[in-house]
Amino acid sequence: MVARTLDAPDSAATAHLAGKYMTFRLAEEDYGLAILKVREIIGLMEITRVPCTRDFVRGVINLRGRVIPVVDLRRKFGLPACETTDQTVIIVVQAEAPTGPVTMGVLVDQVLEVRSIGADHIEPTPPLGAAPADTAFILGVGKTDARVVFLLDIDKVLSSGELDELAATAA
């Protein structure tokens, strides 16, 4: 039996996670989305608030004639709100809901870069003291340079009910 150390993660357990990730920052922490889920990155534009929506739904934008809901990931993750800056952007992603694909924008503090992260640099999500369902949206933890990157499953960041609500908001 081989002991697993922090320097040598079990790459077989994370091999399916290897690939290219769009990395971004929220509240001094780095996150990554599978590049195949990212449709485009747009600068911050006017977001129209929609009444009676959840607090993490900032509203909708008109993107080339198409209404796209925008989710504030800071609010969704329970992070403190902050003022937008010239680095604040909207990443347009495609998530899969039970009722079909949902195009949405996610508001982030800053886009960093597209990074290739190999299986040998990804570890399974460690126990974080939360119920497993609370962190099911974290695919794993990537190690890049001296930082860690939480790899997100955009299909699970919002619950299926929340994704359906977003689709209805845009309709």
C-alpha cells in the first residue's frame, strides 16, 4: 500500500478534472471554471434588477438582444459585498439544468487567465466542515504556483431549482 502525501496527490482520482480552466478572483481567493463552459467575458455593463428574485441574482443584461440573468458569485458564496472596479467583469457561462441549458452571467472581481491544470496538480475537495451537499459544486482544488484554485462545477453552483428560476427570469 502506498501512502499519499500532499505533494503527490492521487492523480487517478482527479484525472477527469485535468484540463483548461478560466481562472478568476473573488475576495482574494482564486476559482476556476472549465473553459468549455465559458461562452465569453464581457466588461461590466448596466444590470437591470428584477423584483422578487433571490439576493444573489443581480438582475439581467441585454447582450446583443438576448436577456441574460446575472449571478453575483460573492453573494451566492456568502462573501462580503464590495464595490465594483474596472477589473469587475461578467463571465457568460452555459450551465445544465434539468430543464435544459441555461445561459447566465457570473459577476466576478477579476479574470486572471486560462490555465492548464494537470491531474497531478489537482486534489480532491478536502473535508471543509460543511455538509457534502454544501460543497458539491467544488470539483477539486488545483495547485498553481503558490496559490490554490477552487475548481467549480458551474452546473452545481446553483441548485436545479435556482437554475430553473434563472431560466424563467430571462424568459
